[in-house]
Amino acid sequence: MNLKQLSEALSLSQTTVSRALNGYPEVSAETRKRVVEMARKIGYAPNSQARKLATGRAMAIGHVIPVSQHEMMNPVFMEFIAGAGEAYSRLGYDMVLKVVPDAQVEGAYRELASLKKADAVIVHGPRIHDTRHEILDTLGVPFLIHGRIPGQEEARSWIDMNNAHAFERATDLLLDLGHRRIALLNGLEDMDFAARRRRGFEKALTNRGLSTDPALMRQADMTEPYGAESALDMLDGANPPTAFLVSSMISALGVARVISQKGLQIGRDVSVITHDDALSFLPNGGDDPIFTCTRSSVRYAGQRAAELLIEQILPNPDVPVHEYLEAELIIGQSTGPCHATA
């Protein structure tokens, strides 16, 4: 499939089709959308070298990862990158991935901009007091945030799961099952997604006239040992939780391990709800999931982020793009009524 055949299928000139695929602003959004959809349908893949010469663009998207962001340097981040990579390949773009110390983030952005190595950037793991958007503004580099920076929601482009709503719904389910001693094992709460999840948890409790117990709340890198150590500490306490709400499947595996080691049964003696990123390498069962979960595919988030950046933000960088991904609440084997209440 070549450009001529694609043009004939659309009844458009090759010039119009080429300009639509390359993001020229004089092509209407409606025409651009029609061209992109037809290109996907018939499997047209533009020659990236030809597009570089024609547009003067790098035909690449940058990802700069600060090494101190432990939350990002994990399998969940790699699943996002895999999804984005699929979209880049389909749309004729390459990926530039740079992992640098915190102090070198600005330098990495400046290198991408000055050497024209990337046409735009995806910002990962926004923190509560993030300033990376200010650096990119100064450099004139278009960007999309995976997540949100507090106070910048309207002015910046982002794609984000509705973390607060997901964890409010999960907490409501546990409360409906009679649980009142609910532990929250969260990610690092200086990161925006974790702060929003905590707010959703707290909102659900407040709506029922309940207050949070600091002894049942943890935040850390979302590893399996973190889940196990937190569960062991809490279950050995004088007033242990009857349920756990966990921010990661990986940490939830640690919680489940400790519940089993203590001779308890998950879903009967202790309930667990986790966030499930629909990781390809860590499936949560099939038709009968192991864990009750809030599910939102991080791989799809990567694909969609790449599409938004290339198809909408690059042609119109001054128009902010916002997209919410709502998580599903899926009932699995890990939740049941609270026996203490019964």
C-alpha cells in the first residue's frame, strides 16, 4: 500500500493526504481524522525518512525518565511504553527514551529540543509540585502528561485514569460488605495518582460518617515486599484490618502471600481489592478473576497517549487535550462479607 493508493481510496489528492498525515495545520481536523482512519484500516505505513525530509521533523517522540522516580522504573511503566511503541510504529514515528538523574532532566529536554531529536514529549509520573511543564514551555516543546499536575489541569494536555473515583468505588464496595477496618496500601503520595487515590478512599469513608485510621495507611514504592511487610505488620496488630485496598497488583501479591502464611483465607477471612493495570505478563485470572479490582489498561493508556500527541497536539499545540480513562470495578475471588459485622 502506497500513498497513491491511499489517496485514491479517499478520493483526495496525494498532497492533501500527505499533509494530513504530517499534521499540517491547513488541513481540517475532519479531513485529517478521515485520512488517519483510512490509513489504519488499509494498513498504510508512511516512510519515516521521507516524512522527515518533507516536514523537517524528527518523526520521534521523547520520553525522559528521572531515575529517582522509582514508581516509573517498573514493569507497569514498560507496559505503557509497549503500548505507546505500537502506536508510534503504526503512525510512522520513532521513540527516544532517556533515563537520567533528577538533576539532568532539564538538560535532557534541552538536548532533545536543540538537536531536534524529538517533536514532542510525554511527561511521566507527575508529582504534586512538578515543574517539568515549565521547562518544556520555555523550550517550546509540545507535550502530553500521563497523569495530571495539580493546578495545571485546564492549561495542559493530559490523559489520566480517574484515580479518585476508582478508589472511592472500591472503598464503597468494601463498606457495603460490612468492612470498617480497611487498610490502604498506596503508592508514594507525592505522586499525583497516589494522592488522588487517597482522596477517593477518604471521601468514601467520610460519606459514611467514618474517619481514617493512620495506623492502617501506608505509602511506598509498590513492590511485593512492601505489600507483604505492611500486611504482616497490620495483621499482627491488636486491631487488625478486615480488608485491604492496594494500589498495585504486584503489592497485592505480597498481601495475599502473608494472608495465606497466617492460615487465613483471602476473600473469607480478609478481603483484598487491588488496582489492576491489565498487565500482559501478570494476568488477574480469566472469567473468574483472582482479585477484585479496579481495572484500567496501562498499555491502552500508552497507545492512546501516543495517538493524542501525534494526531491532535502536534497539529494544534496551543489547544489543550484532556482525556479521562474510567476504571472498571471487577468482582473477583478476593472479597466477601466482613465476618465481624455478620
